Amino acid sequence: MAIFHPVAEKDVTRAIVRSFLRQFEEYTESDVIIVGGGPSGLMAGRGLAQQGIKVLIVERNNYLGGGFWIGGYFMNKLTIRAPAQEVLDELGVPHEKAGEGLYVADAPHACSRLIASACDEGVKFLSLTILEDVILREDNRMAGIVVNWSPITHLPKEIAALDPVPLEAKIVIDATGHDASVVKKLEQRGLIKTKGEGALWIEGSEDAVVERTGEVYPGLIVTGMAVATVHGLPRMGPTFGAMLLSGKRAAENAIQIMQKEE
Ligand code: 48H
């Protein structure tokens, strides 16, 4: 007696393709597209979806979490400075006090809870998808992004000369971390100038990153480490509170802009 219900192989394929295409078609137009599925992008997506906003996260890797997943330094622990441990509490992530105002948690636990929370709120994802360009209309306002499957970037030019795919949104959030990839597309066209991130200084970095989170170009908000890259702020190294609070603030900013433009 078999354990599983009989299902044909073709029906497995059909189930995947139909479900993917239905969602892909629906999300060719989103309220907000977030480029980058690291801690700041996930927090921004979660905050927006909590308010019923249609939000898509585009991530070039085949996993979500960016530098939050393993902490990015070969040790599966992450630190958070007060008051950002409140986000860990909201997510139900256990943490230990490591000193006054300093908390330590298991990175895979924190990251998986954050991903799950974004999914629970209704965020949708396009993985293995890389930002190729932005859409700018006649008023030069950001109107969406242009993407391609990331493996294509590893193919030789003669095979990879494939046209990318445009996706529309009212607001785009650059959550691509140190690269600030979306902002760099505007910089290439002389529309904005990035300063490049500064040297490591935790005290000087985290408040500034949260405070400078916001719109840097009409329709484009910057969050997380990309804020440091754009505004020339110090980096904070292996501590993540600013990423969480910056993502939260990016969601609030996006909502304010959309309400103003309605
Ligand atoms: C699609 C892309 C593209 C692209 C990048 O690096 P992240 O974790 O970014 P943040 O800002 O949420 O968090 C930064 C944090 O992890 C960190 O590095 C810290 C705190 N550093 C401090 C220091 O001093 O070094 O995630 C960015 C995500 C990644 O998953 C990328 O794969 C993705 O964005 N991404 N996705 N198209 N062009 N570029």
C-alpha cells in the first residue's frame, strides 16, 4: 500500500507553471517593488504588506536573507543594539543580553522568522532575478524596474543577449545592500551622485542609516546598507539593528508618498 496519493509527473509540472505564471502576471504591476531580499528589504516588505499593500521582492540569489542569513562572517550569530531587539520580540526570535543595550541571537533563527513573517503578511518573491535597469517615464519619475533571470549574467555575451522584462510599480525600494544597485542605474545616467560608504563606526553609523532612509529620487526609496553607500555614511559591521529599523522606516515612507500622490 503506497503512502502517497498517485499523481502524474506532468501534473506536478503544470501545478508549478500555472501557479507561477498566475502570480507573475499579477505582479507585473505592484504597488511597491523592493530590490533585494536582505534584512532591510524583508522588513520593508513585511511593513508594507501588513498595511495591505501589494509588494514584490526581487532577489538575485536562490535564497532570501542576504547578509542576515548566516551573519556573513562564518559565525551563525548576529548582534542587535537596543531598541531593535523589540523587532526580534515581535518576530518571536529568542535572544540573549550580551551587555548593556546589546543582544545576540541565532542568525538562521532570526532570518527564517523574518522571511516567514514577510510571507505571512503576503509579500511575494521573484528569486534568481536580477535588476538590469529602471523604468523612467517622461517626467523622469521612477515607474518600475527591468529584470532578467540572474543565471543569464553568467552566460557568454553571444548567448546572453536576451531582452530583459519590465515590471511596473508606484514606488521602488533599493534594498540591495552595499551595492545600491538601483541607485547606481540612475548614477550611470547622471541623475544622482552616490558618496560611497565610510569606514566602520557603529555609534556613528546606525542612527544615521535609519535617519537618512527615504526617497532619494522621485519614486525611489533607499534602505539598509544602500543608505550608507548613497549618503557616504560609516558602516556598522556585524550588527543589524539599523537594517531592521531602516526597513521599517522605508515602508512608512513608501506609504506616505503613495498617500500624498493619491
Ligand atoms: C537583485 C540584488 C541585486 C540586484 C543585490 O546585503 P543585504 O543583506 O542588504 P541589507 O542592506 O538589507 O543588509 C545589509 C547587511 O546584510 C550588511 O551587509 C551589513 C549590516 N553590513 C555592515 C558592514 O559594515 O558591512 O541584502 C541585499 C540583497 C542580497 O540578498 C542581494 O543578493 C540582493 O540584495 N541584491 N537582488 N538584483 N541587482 N543586488
